[in-house]
Amino acid sequence: MTKIDRIRCFMTRVDDRPRLLVSITTTDGLTGWGEAYNHGPDLALAPVIDWLAHQLAGEDATRVTYLNQKLLQHCRFPPGALGLAAIAAIDHALWDIAAKALDVPVYRLLGGNVRDRVEVYCGVYTAPDVGETIDIVTRLRATAGYRAFKLSPYRRNPHAGRWGVTCASAAHWFGAIREALPEDLEFAFDAHAMIFEPIRAVQLAQALAPYDPLFLEEPIRPEHIPAWTALKSKVAIPIATGECLYNRFEFLSLLAAQGADIVQPDIAVVGGLTEMRRIADLADAHYVSVMPHNPMGPLATAHNVHFAAAQTNFRLLEYRPPHHAPWAVDPYEPVDGYLGLRPDRPGWGIEIDETALETSGYLHWERRVETRADGSTTYP
């Protein structure tokens, strides 16, 4: 039996964001790795993982679904952001071990690959001037072959000034980009759930619609599902959401209400690959595609590659090119806009340098809160 022997946490970083990696070692010498999502209070994650580790001591590491369920049930009340991020990191380390025990890639344990490579879209996340946008897109397309990109729709502060001007400036800017770049390129826009009134989200979607966006992501907050039903019924572009939803039950509510065209669960938010597959299968039954939320590090990207390789209704994976992650020896990197599978490598197919983890350095980061002109706060 491949028994769990030790669980360790490593506080590190990728570029300008902190990251927490988890390793699980077994009594027969296998090591599995997982990456946790940084919701904000990152230093709180390690104690949560340490507490969960007591529930896993001596267990068979290859019983992934059993252990995932055990951790969820031990929480008694539904776990939120920190609890699920911790469970996800553990879940992924266990999948890594289970695959290594059989000397196969993780996707082989999921029924095998349904595609030979995983297409990604590049996260740009800002709204630079037209000339700069053209330069960025042209450079990224030349170096990695991307055909799809995600930008911000806001050319001005969305919390200041007349909303109609905000929408018009976004439309004018997107139109200029469309005119200047090849017509086969895809552009998505992330509204970051900044819009409170759904009618304003409708106005923004209508302004962007003439230029055929790939999708409009998170135009409104996720809590009130009926608002998503109404929103989707009033716009003519694909609506995407899901990074703030935690489990299959929340996604089922969204899907049953026909509130989205594309769902974006985060594999490091929902409790790991074990729950991610359940969510994706629910989406499949509702004719909805999956484009995972993944603004993460190289290890989380590896988790997503294996999910995407085996999931029939997967469409595109969000990808943020890392510049500083020395602990990732051989990260998945796009060629012609795709991440290739690694059928000859067991587990996640990525090597982690523990020595680099000890020296790469933790970086503090916290989410800012925006302030309106009247002094009240709002979501960033």
C-alpha cells in the first residue's frame, strides 16, 4: 500500500504573486505535488493544510476520491475559499502520486486523452492603447502562436464618469483592434465582476457585440443566480463565469438557470480535479463549454492540462506566461498556441526543484479595494 507519510507546505511566488505548493510523500518513496489558490490571506493556508494532514496520516494515497470526500466531510460545514484551496492542493498531490504509482500520466487515470494537445488563450488582463495592444498581440502570437487573448474592457475607471462613455470607449477601442489585426484572432474581455447593476452589463455587452468578442467574463457578481438568467437573455455575445463558485451544487444552480454560455471553474478553488470533473460533466449535460480559470503558476497549469486532455466539453485554457518561477524545472509552454501532452511522463509531467523552493522567496500581496468619488468602497 502507498501510505501517506508526510505533508509539507512551501511558500513561494510566481512573478509578483505569492504561491503555496504542497508536497505529499509516501512510505514507498513517491512524492506528489499540488498548487494552492491564493485568495489573499496566503499565510493562513499552511495551518489549514497542517490541520487537514492529521486526517490523512497513514492512509492509502491512491484512494484519491475517498480522501477528498473524507476531507470535505471532516469540515462538517461547507468549506469556503481557504478550506477548498487547501483541499485542492492536497487532492492534486494525491492524483500525482496515484498516477506515479502506476507510471502513467494523470489523464490516463481519467479515461485517457480525448485530444492530443490543449489550446490556451493568453491573459493580457489590461486595456493598453491600440498601438500597444497590437504590438503585444503580435509579439505573443509570434513567440507562442496564440490565436486567442483576454483583455480588460475598461479604457477608463469604471467607477467614475458616465457609464455610456465607458461603454463607448470600450467599443471604439475594440473596433480599432479588430480592424488592425487578423480577423481570425479571438478576443475575450474580463469585467472582473465590477458592475453592480445588470443593465450596465447589458449595455457593455451590446457595445462590444458588433466586433464579435469570444466572451464577456464576470460582468456582474456571482451571488444572485436569477440576475445571470436575465442578463444572458438580453445579450448577443457569450457570457462566461464561474471562478467565484465553489462546488458542483453552485454550478448546477447556474446551469439550471441557463445563466452562462461558458463556465470557468478554477481547479484550485473548487477542491481539486476530483470536483472539477463533476462540475464539467454537469456543464456537458447542459450544452455548456468549460474554459478553466487559471491565472496561476506552472504547477496549476499542469493540473489543468490533464483535466483538459480528458474532458470532452473543454474548449480553451486560460494561460498566464510565467516569468519568475525557478522551482518549475520544465513547465508546460505553448507551441502554436497549444500545450502539448507528455505521455511519457508519469503524474503531472512536471519536475519541481525543492532547492529552488527554499530560496525563491515569499512575496506579500493583497487585493486592493477601490474607492468611489463619494468615499464608498467597491469591488476592484
